[in-house]
Amino acid sequence: MTDGPPSEEELAQIRQRLHALEIEHHDLDDVIGRLAGDLAQDQLQLQRLKKRKLYLKDQIQRLRTRLIPDIIA
């Protein structure tokens, strides 16, 4: 990647990756919601899923930021 604005190809790759991460984030949200209601659920596993969800949220935000063009003031 260059320091300049991303090319059309790079933008397409970012959008594709963003879409995949958003789907995974949504799926994890559903799984966590179902598992949180089950008292017999392994809390360590639930915590790992929540950490993964937060990681995905951070990655999604970074990619969205790359899609917004810099405004030179």
C-alpha cells in the first residue's frame, strides 16, 4: 500500500473485507446472545467470543476510516 489515496482495486478489496468482517461480527453477536442466556455455558469460551467481537469491531472501524477520503484543509 502507498501513502496516497487507495486505488479503486484497493477500495474494492477493503469493501469486500469490510463486508466479511461485518457478517462475522453480526454472527458472533447472535451466538453470544444465545450463549449468554445459558448458565451452563463455559464462561471462558464466552469471554473469548466477546474479545473476538471487539477485535472485529476495531477492524471494521479501521477499514471504514480508510474508505473515507482525507480532506485537506
